[in-house]
Amino acid sequence: MFNRMAGGRETCLTLIGFILICLKMVASLKSAPEIPTIDQAYSKISNSITVEWATVPGATSYLLTAEDGDTVIETMVANSPGTVTGLKAATLYEITIRSISAAGRSQASPPKQAKTVLAAPILEVSSPSSDSILVQWEAVYMAIGFSVSIMRANGLGSIWKENTTNTSLTFTSLEAGTLYTIKAYAWNANGIPGDDSTCDQRTSPRAPANIQVSFDSGALKASFSWAPAEGAFNYTVMALSDSSELTCSTTLSSCTISSLQCGTEYLISVLASNDAGSSKSSSAVTLKTVACAPGRVMIQEDSPGHLSVTWSDVDLGDYYVAFVKSDDGLEVHCNTSLTQCNFLSECGFTYFISVFAYNKAGQSPLGDIFNYTTAPCCPSDINPVLVSSDRVEIVWSPVRGAELYETKAVDGYNVVECNDTAPACTLSALECDTNYNITVYSFSEVRGSNMSCTPQFITTAPCSPEIKNVSRDAFSMINVHWRSTNDDATYTVTAQGEKGLYQCSSVGESCTMGGLPCGSVFSVTAVAETQAGRSLPSYSVPLETAPCCPTGLTVTQITQSVINVSWTIGTVAQTHVAVLESHTGQSKCHTHLNHCLLGCITCGINYTVTLKAISATGLATDCSSQNYFSSACCPLGVKLYRLGPNGIRIYWQASRGSANYSTDLYGSKGIFTCTPRAGLSFCDVAEIPCGDVYTVMVSPVAETGLKLTFCPKKIYSVTCSGSTLGMVIYRGKRNED
């Protein structure tokens, strides 16, 4: 039951809605505005149609409808006229209009046909030259012709208009660089024009004129200037060579191109350009840059003091200048159209060499700077400061450019050399008395040795002589003999000892010296001397002179047959030999003392006494001899006789030969002496006390007056009683002193 009731309710509601809609439609028909009537419909623009109608009372807006059979386009407008847009060009449309009010809209008006005009040509414009503009477009639907006009955009001047059935048109004889306005439209078969197209186009500028070029040779860049071109926005300068193309762009009337290549000829042209394009190239201007720096520079020292500089020829080089600057700041140059220059040079300098090429554009860029170091100077003041038999010391002043000195001494076969950084050298292990060719070469690491240095000849000092022997002749002269290989040498022999220095000289191989003191030891050396110097002394040879003779030779009679020879010890003498010699024979003694007893002497004989001094090495000196007369023999038969009360006569028997005697009586009361006259053998003592015992001695007296006391003594007793004459009593002999 409930379902039935629900279904009945739905059916009722549907019916009510339908009734309401019908009522509304009836009410609407009664209140909709009037249908408008189209007066005219036309097209002025290819995508729209304009409609004119009479105003409908109560209408607040109108709905325009355009239909071409395929599409329907509606446009709401407020009043007449109204335009439908978004249409196709050159298309026939059926136009209707409806009025609209608050109550609704009216029915569509009777249709009216209208056709849209032709579409505007789509223009493509360009300026192929500075006095022309080319206008191009695509074909327009339904168009049978076109009209194109042009005028200056600023409105000045006249308008050029051309009709054509083509799709392009060129306007010529225009002004360069000028902005023009171009307008074009198409028309149909009825001559009705379509939409027009408008665009602006500027003619391209003329090529710049009066091009000026300024070249900077140092920076290898060029500045260009020109007269401004009408209508040009910017300019492009092109520098064209066989191998490259360089450009620069600017909005000004000048421009600079850098990084130009040396030794290159460029064709310079300038283009002016604007939004229409570029002008034709200007008349080309030729630019010759500076020549490139010469290459393959070679420096040779053909001979000391002469430098030759050569280089390769370069393009665009008219002439060359070579600069040579020494390391002391002095600079010279040479200007030539050739590829070689010659310069004077000095030893020990480093020269910096650069070569430039020149032409009308200026100087070439700086190329490589070459340096050349000449050989170091040769020492010129080589001075020997020492020349010995096996060594030469030389010094010299330092020379420019030398880092090392090489000294060579050549004797023809052997070479002795030394290297040092100091300006001095000692050449050792040389041969004595030898000519050496000594050269000092200067050396630098860059150039090596200067082999043109002049040699110097130096002779070493002579060789040391060799003493062969030293001898003495009968006159105590010392003869020295030596051996040597020196040429033209003078030899000096020196004997040096504690007692002085003695010399002799010779150009031969021996010399003699005298006057050497006795009893001395000498060292004998020989030295050779030449203009080159003195040799080292020879090995020394010892020389001992004979010992000196003693002085104060004294001969003393000791006994009748013995004498004592004494002397002062001589220098160096170790022993002495005393010789006593007469016609009867010889007596000799050899002693190290300073005296000697010689026996077996015969009294009263003339002897010769000689003394010889002998050194420890056996050298002997025969000293001068002297005569000695031995004393007379002691008398024999000595007797005393009284001569009165107080007198005594002493009597004796004389020995052989003549002799003088002296008598002495020694008693307790005194000593009594008497000397007889020559030739007598007795002597009288006038006063002598009696009663005493006397020792009596009769002694020979030597020639010197010396009384000899070696004769035997006798003792006599002299009494006071007895005869005044007669022999005195003999008591005995005394031999002691």
C-alpha cells in the first residue's frame, strides 16, 4: 500500500512541472522583444562583418550570428552597428540578429548575406641595396591584384604607389639608410580592396667613405676611421690577408684591430650596417704591417775581435738594423740592406744582439735577444815570483771574463799543468836547468779556453852540483871538485863552520879556497847560479882542517939524559908526537898530554925538537921545529979545598965541550954560591963559616942562564981545626934535591 501511494505522488509531481513549463512558455511569448531587421551587412576587415539595424524598443542587447555553412559564430553587442569577428577572409556569411531584453530574446531576423573582404598580404621586406627595398608576399585567397605604396616614415616626401598582380615588388632610387613605411593590400574581382598590411623598412647604408688608417707598429694594431654613413647603426672593419681575416665592430666611426701579424699585407674594407643589412664593402685600402723580426740569427767570431752577425731575409723588410750591446752598457749598431753586419769585439765581454727589420710602417717587433760571450782575455802581465830548480811560481792580474785559469808548462816532451780560479799558479816537479814554454790560458764556462794566449819562456834554476871530492894540497889549499849538467852556470863553493864562512867560485868543475883556519870542521856545499836563479845547494861534504900547532913549546932538562918537552894543547888535536933528533939518533914520544919526557939524551949535543899535532880523525900537522942544545954533562971529581981559615975552593973536572958552571954550598948557616970565570973548573968562596956540614952541587948553566939542578950533590964537613990548606973531609953524596 505504501508503494502505491509513493508512485502516485511521483506522477503528480511530473505533471505539475510540465504544466509550469508550458505556462512559462506562454508567458514568454507574450513578453519577448521585437525581431530586429538588418539594414545592411558589410565587411571592411577580412575577419569581421559589420551589421546595421534599427533599434528595437525594450531590447537591452543584440545577438549577432554569422554562419558559413560549416561554422556558426555569435557575438553579443549593445547596439547598432555591431561587428562579428573571428571570421574567415573572402568568405560568404549568412547574418542574422536577435534582440534581447529581460523578458527574453526575440526570434532571428531575416538573414542577410555578406562577404568578408580579402585578407591583407603578409609582407616580407628587405633592402637588397642602399637605394632599394624589396617587398614580397604570398598569394592572397581570391585576390586578383595588389596595391603597394611606400613613403618615408617621417612623412616627408611623396608617396610611391604601385599596382601589380605579382607577389613581389622592388622600389628603387630610394635614399640610403632611410626608414620607409610600406603599405599593401589586395583586391578581388569586383575591385574591392582587402585588408592592408603596413610595415617599416630601412634601406641599408652606403659603404663608408674616406677611410683613414693609423698603424701602431709597436703594438701591432691599427686604428681605422671613416666618414659616418647615413642610417648606419654599426660598422664592421675587415682586415683580410692570405692567411687570416680579422674584424672589429663598432657603433662609432672608428675602430681598432689588434693582434695584426707582422710582415703581412692586409686589404682593409669597412661595411656599414643597420637593421636592413650591410652596405657593400668600401673600396679596399692596403695596409702593410711592419716586417717580422729577422730569424735564424747566427753569431760567429771569425777571428778574435771580429763578430759577424747574419740573419734571414724577411717579407716587407726594406732594411735592417742590428744592435750590439756589451755587458758594460756600451751599444753600437749597424744599418744595412743586406743580411749581415760585422762588429768589433773585445775579449771577455758578453754581447746582447738584436736585429730589427724596418719598412715604411716602422720597426719590426723585438725578436729573440741573442747573447754571445767572447773568449776570456789572456793574462798579459805574467810575472814569475819564484823560479827554482823544480818549481816556478807565477802571478798575473785577473782578466775580464775568466772563470778559471789553465797554466801549462811544456819542455818539448813533457807537460805540467795546473788549473785554478786564482790568478796565480805554482808549477812543481819541473826539471832543473830546463827551458819551459809556459802559457796561461783563460777559461770561461760559456766559451771555453782562449787558445790564442801568448806563451812565455822560463828557464828553471840550475841543477844542484854533486861534489865529487875535497882535497888538500901541500900548501893547505882546499881543492873542491864537482859534477854538473848545467849550461853556462857559475858555481860557488861555500865552506861554513864555527870559525867563519869561506868561498870560492868557478865556471868550471873545480875551485880552490885557502886561508881556512886550522882545527876547524866545515860543511862544504856547492851552488850553481845562472840568469834563471840559484840551484839548491849540493849535498854537504864535511871538511876538517888539520889541527892547530900548539903554542908555548918548552924543552926542560930534567936529568942529564932526560928532557921534558911541554906545550899548550892545540885546537882539535887529540894527540901529539914530540921528536928529538940529532946526528946521534932520534927520540920520540906520542901522548895525549901536553908534555912528554924524552930520555937517552946525550949531554952537550945540539938537537932538533919537532912537534906534530894529530886530530881524532888522524889529520896531522907538522908544526915548526926548534933547536935544543942539551945541557953540559955534570962535572966529575968535585972536591973542596981550604983556602985559609974561612975560604973554600970547589974543584971539578969539566965534561966534554965547553960549559959554564955554577956552584952552590948549602949549610946551616947559609947558602954560598960562586960562579967561575968561563973556561975554569974551580970556584972560590972567600968567606964560609967553618964547623958546618955543607952540601955541594956543581951545576952546568944553560945558555939561557938557567942553572941545572939535576947533578949529584956531595956533603962535606968543614971543621975549624986543622990545616988551613988541604982537602975538606968528604962525608958522602946526596942525590935528592
